[in-house]
Amino acid sequence: MNRQGSRAALSHGKKQSEVGTTIPFNPYAGNFMFQRRLILVALASLMASPAAYRCYDRLMTKAPPVDAAMAQEGKVLFDHEWTPNDPLAGGGDGLGPVFNANSCVACHRQGGGGGGGPRENNVHVFTVRPNVSEMAAGGKARQGVVHTQAVGPTFQESFGHVHPEMPIHVLPISVGPVFQPITFSGNSLPRGVDLSQRNTPALFGAGLIDAIPDSDIIANERAQRLKWGLATSQSKDLPVGRALRMADGRIGRFGWKAQTVRLADFVRAACANELGLGNPGQAQPQPLGFPSYQPRGLDLTDAQCDQLTQFIVSLPRPVERTPLDADLHRKARAGKSLFARIGCTHCHVADVGNVRGMYSDLLLHDMGQETEAGGNYTDQPLEEPAFKPGSGPFPAEWRTPPLWGVARSAPYMHDGRAVNLEHAISMHGGQGAKSAHNYASLPVDEQAQVIAFLMTLDTP
Ligand code: HEC
Ligand code: HEC
């Protein structure tokens, strides 16, 4: 809080001193000028400590140091094809009993290990809210993942476990050229049920995102508000984002909903939720149809989770490749300025702190009704969406995804509903609608320039 306040003083102070330099030439300024000087001196001393912080912040955002030996061990775990009772899983039951794939790399693989994943590997998350009478009887919302696989039929999860009106299916995953919202025999989801999918994002550069100080993310939040005349993030059309604040004030930055603060925590959650590997940071999920199942112990140690995290930190960051072909180079360069001109950079800001070329503000934006989706990974007490610390994001709120590496991370958007970049842009509603409209209004050759620019944002 303190630091935020001093940041405001800092930028305010700068303006004052610019004005101050012109004042001595005004013969009538007299006492007023002297008072101003005093105020300036006072402001300058107030600024001294935040300025030091700022400097410290910047240094902190350097590429984090990597323990090469740990990262090597982590790569082995990331690529390992886990089995039930796996020898690497210590005292636990190994893979499962419910899981979505048998290795991290099975999903994170496009453009190399650690990359994004195809739609077939989408993860299904749900929320079921109690109805009025259930609520009166003390019923609570349930949420979690419907896993696509299990070590045996006894444990296999289905949509029927989410709600009795839904089919006992082993997951009809929509794959095809056009995204189909999940419906059952033409009906929409039962009342109170929210079921949606998440597409696998790439992990290149995640170590840098982890190292960004909260204050740098908050600086963008403030800049966006100021740019639009102190508009709030509740705006349905202005591109004013908000940082997702945890109850303890830290800022979420990982996941499609910015739901997680630290990379190390996301890794622990992924081990449990995707592979069924329980660890000190996250218990493995109970099968939806077999809630009494008890694992005999943990599958991973803290040290193994740290190795996995170190492996991800060691992945090289994405790059902005200059096309060799001169014509393409010209097109991409023109596209880069168009990208800013039509308002994409309101949210996909190139730099946060001193992390360059990420093209995200890491803030949540309301992307319109079409994108609405809830669901969450763990059955923690449901945090109802609200604009206050410790609350969950709203269904239409999504974190601006970093566009670095976007040339190789199709399909796009949180559930992979967009098969290509043009498609992704056209699906920007809510706060993104205006810039999507600007894009659609460009002549075809200029649209191609924007795409040519996006195609320079490549995996390492
Ligand atoms: C079944 C596919 C699948 C598997 C297997 C998988 N992931 Fe993921 N991963 C995802 C999806 C989907 C997301 C996005 C989740 C969200 O934000 O809702 C994700 C997100 C992440 C993120 C956050 C990235 C970001 O920038 O927000 C990390 C870190 C991660 N996974 C690490 C791992 C690790 C480590 C493993 C192995 C233990 C793993 N994942 C296994 C699908 C998978
Ligand atoms: C209001 C903020 C905002 C603006 C403005 C905006 N975007 Fe986005 N963009 C987002 C968010 C949030 C998502 C993710 C939405 C989702 O997953 O449902 C996204 C997703 C994307 C994706 C898909 C990325 C991926 O990894 O899946 C691309 C590509 C993209 N935007 C390009 C653009 C371009 C080009 C423009 C300008 C025409 C633009 N965006 C303007 C916020 C914005």
C-alpha cells in the first residue's frame, strides 16, 4: 500500500519540478514561488525512498538465477511418463487415481518442451452453485476439475458426477475447426452449473513473470485508470484492467484468471490437479465418484517440486524474430505500429517493469459475455467474485495473455476456441471490443501487417 502511495507522489512530484523550472523567470511570482520551492524540497525528500525502491524493483526483474543441476532434475520430472505406483513417487500412489495426462510435457509441448498445448488436452473445470433451498440447508458451492483419465474404471470421472442431469460421458471434448460451447442434447448446462475448458499455455519466460514486482503490475493498473479519466475496472468497454489481489494483498499473475501469485505454487497445483501427484503444497484430488479414496502418502517432495519450478525458470524466454525477407520485415514493422495505433497495446503492453516484449499487462479485463466462464481447480471454499482483495475474478474477466511466443501457441483464447490469430482478435468483446473493431475496419493489407507482426513473436 505504502509503496503504491509513494509511486503516486513520485509521478506527481516530477510534474511539479517541470513547472518549477519555468517559474524563476516570472517577476511576479515572489512568495508563491518560495513556497513552491519549499514544497518541492519536501516532495523531493519524500521521494528519496520510493526512488530507491524503484531502482531495487528494476534490479529484481533481471532474469532470475537458475540452479542448473536442479533444473536438470526438474526436466527429468517434467518429461517423465508417470505410472501408477511410480518408483519416482516416493511413498505415494504415483499417477492418479484421476489425471489428465501422464506427463507435464504431454500437454506443454508445442514449439518444444514447456510450450502450449492443443485443444485435445484442454482441462475441464466446473463450479456448481447450490439453489436457494440447498443454500438455506447450508449447501456450499462445489468446484474442481473433471479429469479425463483414471487408473481404473472405478475412479473414472464424468460430467454426471458434476450434476445428475448431465450425461455419464467420459468427456465429449469439442475438437474441430469451430469451437462448440458445451451443451447436452441441445440444452444448455443445468442451472447453477458452470463447466468450461482451459487450453494449455506455454511456459517460456514464466521465470521472468514470476520475478516481476507487484508494484510494476500495479503501475499499469494505475496508468490505465488515469488514461481514461479515472475510469474503474468495472468499465464494460474502456480497456481498464485490474490486478487480482489476494486476501494478503499479493497480486495474482499466473493462469488464465491470474489466480496464482507464485510460479512455485502453480507448479505444485499442476502436479496434483493434472497428474494426481500429491505434494506438500497441494493434495491430490479426490475422484469425484469416489470421495473416500485415501492416498497412502505424498507422491512428490518439496525438493522435487522446486526442481520442476527451476526447470521452468530455466526455459529461455520467447523472442521477437526479425524476418529475413525484406518485404516481410517491412510488413511486420508496419504491423507493430498499427498494433499500437488500433489500441492493442492498451492491454497487451510491450513491457512490464523491465521485462521487455511480453505484450501483456498481466491484469484482468472484462472481455464480454461471450467469454464468460467460471470453474476453478480446487475445492477450496468458493471465493465469490467481487472487486475486493481475496475475491475471485468475475466470469467475463480474463488476464491479458502475454503474446510473446504467440506465433506457435495456437489455438488461442482461454479454451482454445480460436483456431488462428484473426479468429482470436475477432473474439475480443467487452473492454477489447473497440480495438477488435478497429482491426476489422483496417484495409486487408494492413490487417495482414498486424498478423505479420504477431508472427514475429516466436518461441525461443
Ligand atoms: C492436461 C494438460 C496439462 C498437463 C498434463 C499439465 N498442464 Fe500445466 N497447464 C495446463 C493448463 C490448461 C493451464 C492453464 C490453467 C489455467 O490457467 O486455468 C496450465 C498452466 C500451467 C502453468 C501456469 C502458466 C501461466 O503462465 O499461467 C504452469 C506453471 C504449469 N501449467 C506447469 C505444469 C507442470 C509443472 C506440469 C506437470 C506437473 C503441468 N503443467 C502439466 C495444462 C496442463
Ligand atoms: C481490453 C484489453 C485487450 C485489448 C485492447 C486487446 N486484447 Fe487481446 N486479449 C486480451 C485478453 C484478456 C485475452 C484473453 C481472452 C480469453 O482468453 O478469453 C486476449 C487474447 C488475445 C490473443 C490470444 C492469445 C492467446 O495466447 O490465446 C491474441 C492473439 C490477442 N489477444 C491479440 C490482440 C490484438 C491484435 C489486439 C488489438 C486488435 C488485442 N488483442 C487487443 C485483452 C486485450
